[in-house]
Amino acid sequence: MRADPTITDLDALALSRAIHAREVSCRSVMAAYLDRIHRLNPALNAIVNLAPDDSLLAQADACDAELAQGRSRGWMHGLPQAIKDTGHALGFPSTLGCSLLKDVMPTQDSLMTARMKAAGCIVVGKTNMPEFGLGSHTFNDLFGATPNAWDAAVTAGGSSGGAAVALAQRLLPVADGSDFMGSLRNPAAWANIFGLRPSQGRVPFWPAADTWVAQLGTEGPMARTVADLAALLSTQAGADPRTPLAIAEGPQTFTVPQGQAALEALSGLRVGWLGDLQGHLAMDDGLLPVCEEALARMAAQGAIVEPTPLGFSADALWQAWLVWRRALVGPKVAALLKQPGARAHIKTEALWEHRQSTTLGFLDFMAASEVRTAFHQHLLGLFQRFDVLALPATQVWPFPIGQRWPRSIAGRTMDTYHRWMEVTLYATFAGAPAISVPAGFHANGRWPAGLQLIGRPQGDAALLRVAAGCEAASASLLARRPDAPA
């Protein structure tokens, strides 16, 4: 069967409607995506451990047979999906981008994977990520680096970098990822797509060694449209008895208005513009003006944008963040270090996190937890004045792909390998939903930027409606597509 290249132009919900209307077959959908993956992925390196074509086409045939009998598994029926390599998918190694784990096969699907499969998706492979998800630059010794979808000379971001590139280059209709320190927001910003970090507990993570403390990271959706993003979140979200801190109340199905109706969400919207936190955050030249252009588009639709200070010690937050991060990352690295010769196969940044964690005491952790609690309460006060808070989604433009991380920004030295991602920690620390929406491009026309919008804790539905308004106000920006790699 000759692959139909127009199939991969459809957004996920439009593709779902075409499949269910029998306008396209699941086999033709799979064939079109496999054709594009085989042509482009060798240069993009976005999808790893791709399943054999014959197996995937057979699964698509089975989906077609079910539709012929009047049965659908759900809105994702027959859609190809690749799972970020932090998650488990039966039949695919769970490598975390680490050569020590290259042959580790899971015994069960992750909860998010199982939910997407139940909605009908066909897992085609995994998406590339940094080793252990550390650092917002997708490279590892196992699979190599993933270049930016818009410029192969620079990074795709991370840690959900493979997912973002696969989505921007139409290798997937939607994508999943995870976010600890901007890992859904940063690569989405650099791909000109949408990436949502849901509220803490909205998308429960399982299996997990700990379900009580390790609550900084969360899985979530990426998409080229907000409607697709909301649909995927609806599939991923919902309480599970194995995850006691998951959100059980509130909407479990998320929908957004579109077009002119979406713009109404911006009328009267109160936006607190945090900018660079009054100079606390080092910023590359040009990022703040691009974000302010995005805010101006919102204001043109009736949003009330007010510059505001954070009103909380950013230095105290950073120090508390370091404690939490070391406490959560260190033990995971320690478990691998028990393997003979493991140290030689683990990236230096992960070893640094482990070393830092060995000096932490319980009193240190509790003191940091009290700072986090105070910040959460402070943020609730800000949301009495504002509906959303806005910051840039990144502090730098995409940097050279051969560089491990930015050593300085605007002449200011970065004192850790993740200090340049500091702008993302505020939503994470507060457990609040945050989304990166496309803001504009660098003056060179090749590097996208994102505006980060933070909503009230558990206010995912309202934040999605605001994002839909931003989408409707930015039609020409979102119509841009990256060139396919040569």
C-alpha cells in the first residue's frame, strides 16, 4: 500500500474523526507514519527502539477489523504513539537513556501507557531523552543526541526532547512526556508546540517505589493544538488506588472552545507578568521581548497584563529546590551505582547529584519542605489577584547541540548544570499546572520561544481554556512548520 503523506498533516482529533468515519484506515495511518519515520527519524533521532513494521501494521489491521465490527477502543483507536523512555511499555526496553539499562524489559506498562493503550493507541517505540532525564538537553551515550526540529545545529531541549521533535516533525499525532524541572515545557517552547505540566497528582505515576514524597515530577501531554492536548490529558488523568495522592475530584475530561469562542477566555483575564523576577533570572537577549509580544496578543483580546514581583525570596526557593532535587535524584543514582563498573557509565551530572545527596539530613529536608509549603501559600495569595502568572518558558535560546549545558547567560555564570532552567521550578514547587504556549521566534527565524503560563493549583481546565485563547490569537505563528531534514 502506498503511504498517503497527507495523513500526517492532520491533528490528532481530526485524524481520530477520519478513522472513525472510515475515511482512512488504521493501516493507512500506520503506513503513512512509518514512511515518515523511516525517512526523517535517522536525522532527527527522536524515536528509539522502533518496533518492526510488520508487527505495527498487523496491530493496525486488528484495529480496522474491530471498527468493521462496530467496536472502537476509544478516541486514540489506531493512532501511533511512542512512549517517553521514562515510562514502561511492554515489549520495549525501559532504558532511561542509560547504557546500563539498555536491555531492561518491563514486566508491566506504566499507568499512563496502559491508559493510552486502553484508549486505542498503538505503541510504535520510545522517544529519546537525556540520561535519567537530567538536564534539559536530549543526548545520551546510548542513543546519541536529538537535534532541534527547526535547526539541527542546536538542542531540542529536554527531557522530553524526542517527544517534542517527533511531534513538531509529524512523526506522531500527539506525544507524552514528563516534567520535573520543565521537561514538558522547555522542549515544547523550542518546538513551537504546546506542553502541559499538569497539577501535582492529576496524572498519577505507577509503578513507583515511593508514592508519598517523590511528587516533583509528573507525566503529561504534548500536542500541536490545545484541543489535542486536552484530549490526551483526559486519557492520562484520573485517580488510581495505588497512587494515594492523585487528584480524585474535579474534571477528568477536559475540553476547550476553539476559534472565536476560545478568544473569549482572554477577555478580562488577569495576567501577572513575572518576567525575569526583577533581574533575578539571567535571560538571553530577545527572550523577554518575544514573550511580551505574546502577552500583547492576549491584551489585544481583552486580557489585563500587569507586571508584578514574585514577592518571595527567589534565593530561598532555589536553595530549597536543590535540597528536594538531591533528595529525590540521589537515591535513584545510588541504586545503579551498586552495579559493578557502573560509575563509568553514568553521566557526570548524575554523579554530582548523588554526591550532593549523601550529605543531606532529614532536618535539611524538612526545612526545605517548610519553604516549599510557605511558597505554595504565597502563590495562593497571588492567585487572589491574578488568574494566571506568566514567565518565559526558557531562559536561553536553543544552544549548540554539542554543548552539555549553558555555562553562562548574558555574562552571568551558571553555578550548576540546571541553574539555567530555574524559571521552571516555581510551578513544580507549588504543584501548580503550567503550560508552554508558542510565543514567537528569534530574530534569525529558526529558534522558537515559549511563554509559560501558570494556573491555580488543580486549575488545569481553566489553564487549558486560556491556552486555547492564546492559540486562537496566534494563528499565523502556529501555521509555521519546520523544514524536514535533508
